Amino acid sequence: MSGITFWMIKNPQIVTKEKSVLDAAKKMAKADSDCIIIIEDKKPIGIFTEADLVKKIVAKKKDPEKTSVGKVMTSPIETVPETAAYTEVLSLMRTKNYRHMPVTNDAGELEGLLTLRSLIQNT
């Protein structure tokens, strides 16, 4: 398979939108991940990052146990197909200031996650 699959994280952290922010944060911490993808029917519908945790939960004094991740995720999100070219993805991420980019298959289902770090470190 060509495209950007070489650089992607194959099993990114995922949750459904009904899960609490606390559940999402615990899963992120356990995996040492700075983001988690929110999925519905295997398709990415949002992303929740460490920055979201600080800005949308901590700074606003929201209860992470009572707040669903679906209420504070960044959505909609942009994705790239697994056949996308390295330079195309890197350019898109730099232009739009994205640190994370979900990768999808032809059916729109989550296949992996690209990070700026994974793209730059593995060149």
C-alpha cells in the first residue's frame, strides 16, 4: 500500500461521543497520547486534545466526569485518505496548523492517525 500509511499511528486512541471527558483523558494518559479520536460507526467525527482539556474543561471549571467528550470535541474534523501523498499531507497540516490528522479508508472509516511528529521524525 502506498500513501502515508508508513507514517501513521496504526491504532490511535478512540472513544464514542457519549464517554466522559474523564474517561477520554484516562485513556489518553494510559496510552501516553496527546489526543483521542471520537468515532461513530467506525468513522471519525471529532478529536479531543490536551489543549481542549485545558481550554474547554479546566479553564472553564467544567466537571470532566459529568461532561461528555462529544460536547467539547473539535468537530467536524478534516481527514485524509490513506492513499494521500506525504508532501500533500504535510503541506495541509502546516497550512492549517494541525498537529493531528486522522487517516481514513475508502469507506471513510478510521485507519490511523498522523501527527506532525510522526511525519517529521520518520523522514
